[in-house]
Amino acid sequence: MRPYLRDKKTFTFEEIPEDTCFEAGYLVTENSGWRSVTPKIDAQACIGCSQCYLYCPDGVITIQDKKAVIDYDFCKGCGICSKICPKNAIEMERAI
């Protein structure tokens, strides 16, 4: 997050950056080669609540057109997004 947000005790939703990795340099190499499971989003079930975006430890989920989108080049397949989704719109599938 932007440094000034860390010091604030309250902030509005509009002050949160659109992408979790908005500062260059966090994700610079692809790391999906060793992933054994892959999150797949059911676009019909996704309500764009941003929970997966907020909880993703790698910052690879964005919300576009009120739907979650995953950058599979950097996703590690941890499954947190699947566990946190209130509509069960994200399923973990075994990688081929």
C-alpha cells in the first residue's frame, strides 16, 4: 500500500489501490511452473466482492468489469482465494 495509508487508522475504499502490486519490482519473475493446482474462476458466480483480491498473498488478482481476474504467470496456487470466496466461485483444479 501507499506509505501514507499504513499510518492512517481509517481510510475510504477509494484510497485502496486498484492492484495489490502497484509498485514495480514485487513480481519480476514467473513462478507458476511448480504449481500443482490452479484456481479457476466461475465468471457467472463471481460477484466482484474483492475478497480474493484483498486476501491474495501474491497480489495476482485484480477486479476488472466487476469480476475477479487472476494473473496465472505469477499465481502460486495457494488456494486462499478459493477458501475466502463467499460464493464459491473459485475452484482449485489439478494442474496438468
